[in-house]
Amino acid sequence: MPTPFIHTTRAIRADSSVRQAIIFIVVLGLFVIWGSWFFFAEVTLYKDTHQAFIKQHGFEHTLSLPVSGKVVAVHKQLGHSVNKNDALISLDNQKQQLLVQGTESLVTTLIAQRHAALLNLEATEASWDILDSKIISTLKQLEQQQSQAKQILKIQKEIFARHKLLFDTKKVAELDYLKAEKQVLDAQLVLQDIHAEIEQKKHEKRLNKAQRKQTLSQFKQVVEEVNEELQRAQALLEQQQMDLALYTLRAPHNGRLAALAQIKSGQYVEQGEKLGTLLEDKKVIVEANFEPSNALGHIRVGQQAYISLKAYPWTPFGKLNANVEAVAHAMQKGLA
């Protein structure tokens, strides 16, 4: 009976040693983790101050018109947000509109005239090209006929030479001799006619070339004159459109109308008269002052910041997110 009891006691002691080892390893691991966090972890520190105030960064733009005139429309009211180039006030510009419309009609007419002149120039060039091609084709045909006529004349001369030799030896009748001679003369006349036609066509070709140059030069001159007149009209139209734009006051940038004169339709305004003030879209800047001992070395550009307002406690209303954009390099009134 004592033997089993001894074995059981030893088993209990062995189990107790293993449990203690496991507990020791776990505790040691937790201690290492805590030590690593204590010595190496980054802890976020918050520096707070109640000495802060809000200001805006931007500029005001005085609104005025470069021309005088009668107001026909006020498009925006005081306090309205506007985008760049939004119309604010319009003056009577009927006279300028009539000028622009007249010049636009002139430009349209000149464009049509230029198009017609270009079409005439192209048609004239095409007609001269067709005429030149016909002359060239005729010259080729005449040159081929000339070559054939020369061959025929050569053959007729050879036949006439044989007939002359035979006639001199009384071996051929005089009628055959005269006939051969006539054929040579006919072949020469044909060759002369062809040569004359070739020269005539060459002269016609030179004449057409000169006439073509003169005619096309006249058409090109017409096109250039219309182009010059069109450029002047387009420049005038551009200037008139710029002048017309002066009669509408537009927002020079995005912003809000901080001031606007009491202007009604039909009222006359003077050139350069102050008509309002446009406040540029601004970003809100919070300037915060800290005790130097509490802020130096801790606050840096780019850090995230949080803002709570006295009138709106952060518990029910939350906080505003912000970023540090600048840090003063010198104390002001004992504060950093």
C-alpha cells in the first residue's frame, strides 16, 4: 500500500513545477512587453491654452465700374456668395450691343466673301489646269504625228531616189517618176503643217501660262484684300466686345459681398464710383498663445490640433480639427 502513495506524491510535485514554470514565463513576457512600451512607445502629449482668438486671412476688393451708365439690373444682394466672373451689376449697353451686332454681321459677310473668292480661285486654277492638260495632250499627239510624217517622208525620199535612178537610165516612165516626186513634196507639206501646229500649240501654251499667272494673281489679290479687311473687322469686333464687357460688373474672385451700395434699376452711376466690397473667401486662423515652458520643444508645424469654443462646449458639440501652420520664433508679451 505505501508504494502507490509515494508515486502519487511525486506526480503532484512534478505537476506543480511545470505550472510554476509556465506562470514565470508568462509574467516575464508581460514584463518585457511593458518595459518595451515604457521605454520605446510614443505617447501623445496635449498642450492646452485658453489664450486664443480667431482671425481671418484674406483681403477685400473694392467694386467699381470703368465706365459710367444707367443701371439696368442688380444680380446679387448684400451677403450673397459669388463665384469668379459672376455678374453683379449690369449697365445699359444697348448702343454697344448694336455696334457689336453690326461688326458681327460685317465679319460674317467678309467670311462669306473670302470663301467665295477662294472658291473662284480654286475653280480658275482647275479650269487653267484642264486647258493646260488639253494643250499638252494635243502636243503629244502632234509630236507622234510629226514622228510618223518624218518616217513617211524618209520612205518617200528613198522611193523617189530609186525612181530617179531608173528614170535616168530610161527604165521607168516619166509619169511614175513625177508621181514619186509629188509624194515627196506632199510628205514635206504634211510635215510642215504638223510642225506649224506644234509651234502654234507651244505659243498657245506660253500665252496661257502668262494669262494664267495674271488671272490667278488678280484672284489672289482679291483674297488677300478680303483677308485684310476681315482681320481688321475681327480686331474691331474683339475691341467692341471688350468694351461691351465693361458695362457688366463681375466678381474678380470667389467671395462674399460684404458691402453693396443701394442701387436700383434706372439709377446712374459714375465711372470709378465705389459700388461695393467683395470679401475674398478666407480660411479661419486661430492664433493661440502658450506659456514658453509648456510649449517650447513640443509644438511643431504640421501637428494636428483641436479647437473647442467657449460658446459651444466640446462635450455636446464636439471639437474642430486644425493643423499647426506656423510657430513663432520669439515670445510676445511673455508668451510663445
